[in-house]
Amino acid sequence: MVSSPSARPPGRPRAGVHDAVFAATLRTVGELGYARATVERIAGAAGVAKTTIYRRWPSKGELIVDCLLDAFGPAPLAGGSRAEILTAAIRWVAAKIGEPGVGDAFAGVFSDAVSDPALRVVLSSRLQDPYRLALQEALGEPESRVLFFVDVVVGALLHRMGMTGEPMVDADVTALAEMVVAHFGRP
């Protein structure tokens, strides 16, 4: 009997690994919390080996940062007035932090970065910097002013999530946007 060649190479299929791991990461963090969402549990939920994850991401923190980048996608900063751009950015980040697992993952990796200088560099360079640069370009603002905007907005949203376990309600997001736009809305 002659065997026919396989339609795919031996081993596990690689296409879709990132999508499966990112979905499993957010699901696991959402169900168990950041601290208990180990790489082993995430791998099991994604149906991949733990080594598959560690080959792509050397640490849980780096996995979470890339997962957050995927979850957030591009910021809606095009067109409109300064106030419209700022309001859209605030509403966008509030909505993203409110998605299942995203706020928990963000708060967890942020907390870990406080005492982990290497993770702090990854968090800053891979997650914060692309959005900071896009905001600087959209608003024509210096780095220090955009970083303050990020601190105020993301800090308030993560604080609410940490204190209540819930994302900020829409009325409070509106109030936050009004306060921030009053300060940052002028050049």
C-alpha cells in the first residue's frame, strides 16, 4: 500500500496560534484573575503546549502586553477637533478596559511592572509608546503633556477597576472626558 503525502506538514498547525493564545489569555484572566492566570493555565485553555507560548513570549508579562496590543488595536484619533479627538480616545480606552479580561490584564501587568524594571520597559516601549506617539502627532503636543494625559485617563480608569472590580460607568466616563478636555482641549 502506498501512502499519499500529507496535506500539511507534521506537527501542530501554527496559523492562528496568536489568536488562540490571546483569546485564551483574556478568558483565563477574566475567569481567574491576573495572578492565577498562569502561562500553564493559558496554554491549556488555548490548546497549546506551554513551550509554544514561551517560544513566542519569554514571560507572562510580555504575553499580556502583546495580548493588550491586540485587544486595543489602533486608537481612533483621526479628524475632528482637539476636544473630539480627546473625547474619542477617552471613550475608546474606557470601553477597551471594560472588555472581559482586558482591564484585569492591564491592571495586573501594570502592577507587576512597578517592581520589575524589565517588564516596565516592555510595557512602556511596546504598549504605551505607540499610542503616545499617535496622540502626540494627532494633537501636536510634547511627550510630557501626552504622558500626563495618559496618566490621568488610564490611571483613573484602572483605579476604578481596581477599587470596584467593575469598569467605569458611562456617566463617569463622560464626566472624566469633560474634565480632561477642559484642561487638554486647548493647545
